[in-house]
Amino acid sequence: MFGFDMGYIIIAVVFGLFSMLVSSRLKSKFKEYSKVHLRNGMSGAEIAEKMLADHGIRDVKVISTPGMLTDHYNPANKTVNLSEGVYAQRNASAAAVAAHECGHAVQHATAYEWLGMRSKLVPILNVTSRFSMWVIFGGLMLMQTTAIGGTIAWVGVGLYGIGTLFSFITLPVEYDASNRALAWLKNKNMVSQEEYAGAEDALKWAARTYLVAAIGALATLLYFAMKVASRD
């Protein structure tokens, strides 16, 4: 059957389960620290606006976006998009997420190298992510009847490798944004010791979601590379 590969399915299921567990833990942490109200009474939006101002960034807007944990920084239109559970809320979770997204804005303003590399890969990834698995499986099938199948399969592996590279470039981008956020929250005395501990823990779990995704992508890449190599 086209596309059926037990090894790939096992890897997908295992890392899919890991991803679900980490995401579930992240949501649990977010909910837990949402109960830790900020002593300064500031909302996530106000935290974000102050962090941007403190870094001299005046061309980035803070806006609300629907959903839960849908927070992100958009470098194209320079907006910090905060979810409903962050924008108007006044707790440790909201402070952590708002400051983290502003960390990306600071990266953009200071031409942080890893963010620049990731941004350049986005348009390429939009194409390769759609076709890499089809090309790999198609190449593997063709290897049974023609020599060109191996070349096609390796092209597919290369395309998938771009996505894997993107996943690993994302790691320093996310960890650095969290480090910038936590440093600012601490240095500006924006949070109490308890609030800081909650913010730090929440951001650690958020970073782990990217770590699991990167390791899963690498495991899949190595699996198919070995599979194609064994058939050459």
C-alpha cells in the first residue's frame, strides 16, 4: 500500500504521544500559574507594551488574537499577538507569555541571527513540507523498478531535512526569547519571587514542546535516510 511504512508510523505515534503529554503539561502549568495574580496589577497587554517601550521599540503593536496559547510575534507586520487568556489577564502566565513574545520583537529589532535564519527558511518550508513525504515514499516505490527511484528518494530526504533544520533553528530562537523575557521581568522588578518562579516554569514547558518536535523530526529524518541507504 502506497505510503505505508511501519517504522515511520511507530516514530510518528511515539513522538506524537510525547508531544501530547508535553502540550497537556504546558496547558496544566498555564492554568496553574493563571491563578498567581500579579502584585502590580498589570495585564498581559500592558506588560508587553512596557517591555517594548523599555527596549525602545515603538513600531510594534500589541493586539489580541482568538484562541488559547495562540500567542505569536509576526515580523511581517510587526505585531505581538496575544491570546484571549493573556491579553487582558493579570497573572504570572500572562506576564510570561507576553514577555516571551516581546522577546521575539526584541530579537527582530536587534537583528538576532537565528531569527533571521528561521525567517528566511519559512517560504521554502511552506513548499517542502507539502511534498517531502510524497517524494520519499514515491522514490522508495520506484527503487523497486528503476535506478532513478533512489535519486528521487534522496531528494525527498533532503526536502524533509529542511524541515528538520527549521525545527532545530527554532530552538535557540525560542530559548533566547524566554531568556530575554525572564531577564527583563527580573531586572525591572515586574514580578515577585513567586510570580517569577511561575513564569520561568511555564516558559520551560513551552520550550519543551519545540524540543520534542525537533527530536521527532530528526528521528524521522535519520530513519528515512537509513532506509533509502539500505536499498541503494
